[in-house]
Amino acid sequence: MTTRSTFIRLVLAALFWGGTCVAGRGISQDIGPYSAAFIRFLLSSLILLPLLVREQSRLPILTRRQLMAVVLLGLTGVFAYNVFFFSGLETVEAGRAAVIIAANPVFIALFAFLLFGEALTPLKVLGIVCSVFGAVVVISRGDPQLILQGGVGIGEIYLIGCVISWVSYTLIGKRVMSGLSPLTAVTYSAVAGTLMLLPPAVVEGVLTNGSVFDLKVFGALGYLAIFGTVLGFVWFYQGVKEIGPARAGVFINLVPVSGVLFGVVILGERLSWSLLFGGVLVLLGLVLTNRQPVKA
């Protein structure tokens, strides 16, 4: 029997993920992208490793194939995604960034069809079209011609890199992570990504940047590590286990909504017509893409 706590955890996970854009935006001028990503996942790894030991009584031993897969997951979902994420937030508002990144599930469905031949119903096609058009409206700030004219800013391009990185992370995990629990995959990919981020973070000055110890910066990085990574992923995957991926995936629709609202309330960002209109289209696309056919 599904408990109320399952739905509460899924709602909170979506709210936490929406808040990551606000936290990242808030410190984007104080710390470099490599340093921010490294500290975020160093803290996350230090929390995830004990959780994994508690779940499985020991650290699981990986096969060579699984080790290669973990490295790829760390490269795409941790290293590349977070460098693009923090770089994009240096110039793009948190709410706008949340809507762009929210298109992830739609592009996952599209590339799962193109690469692996997964079913793509007419409803999903409509959802993909809606979300892509909505993302274009948000990225171009209401003037799609800017994309053709090269008028899109570097921040928006970085956030498109976020989407590409997360799609790659998800599809790699879907194909090669058989035999590992979600917590194992998340933990080991976080550790792998942290090790990859260390050298560029040192070059960037993570060891000498005093801003790391500023209460605002460290608090935001702590939020990203604890709430945006550990609790967000653990609670979401618990929900997937208890009510299934289709029903749990619907809660992802709350991410862009919470990201926009937090951006307006906490950072005082402007709610433009392009953000509202594009956000509604992205949200509609998410609903259509994740809608399950009614069984007779």
C-alpha cells in the first residue's frame, strides 16, 4: 500500500532539485565552476559512501565493465553536467535555467527512441515538440530567430550542454549498469566525478579561494550536496521502487515550477512572458511525454 510519506518525499525531491538552480546562481560570482562542482560532489561522496555501506553491509566490488560504466557516468553526469551547470548560471537566471534543464526527460525519450528503438507514441511526439519549442522560447528570450543569428548567450549554450550531459548519463546508465543498485551507481559515479574534478579545481584555485569558507557559499554548496544530490536522488529512487518509474517520474514536472518560483521569491528575478510561456510549453511537454496509455 502506498504511504503518504512516499509522495511527500517525491515532492520534496522535486523541490530540492528546483532549488539547485537558485543555490548555484547565488554563488556563481564567488567561486569557479570546477571548484563548485568539486566541493559539491566531495561532500556528496562523503555522505553517500556510508549510506551505501549501510545498505549493502560493504562497498560493492565492480566488474571491469561496471567500472568503465561508472567512469562514463562520472564523466557525463557529474563532471560535464556540473561544469556546464555552474558555468551557465554565471549569466543565466535561476528560473530560466531550471526551465531549460527541465527538458531533460523529453530528450531522453527522444534519444531512447533514436538509439535504442524504444516506443514513441504520437502523444510522446507531441510532448517532445511542445517541450522543444518551449525550450527554444526560453533560450531565445522570446525571439527564436536569435538562435539562427547566433544571438544566444554563452550561458544558454552551457545549459544546453547540461541537457546533453544528462541525457548521456541516463542512457549510459540504462544500458550498462545492470547488476548495480541505483544507490551504488549514484555513489560510485559521484566518487568518480569528484576525482575527475579535483585537478581542474586545484588549477582554478579551490585550495586558495577564501570564498569557499564564506557562510553563503559553503551553505549553498552544502544544500547542493545534501538536498540536491543525496536526499534528492535517494528519495526519488525510493519512490521509483515503491510506486514505479512512471508514477514517480510525474513529480519531475514540479522541478521547473519550483525553480522559477524560488528564483522570483529568493533572488528577485523578473517573471517575463517568454519564461512563463516557454515554461508552460515545457511543462505540457513533460506531462504528455510521461503520460501512460490507459489500459482497457
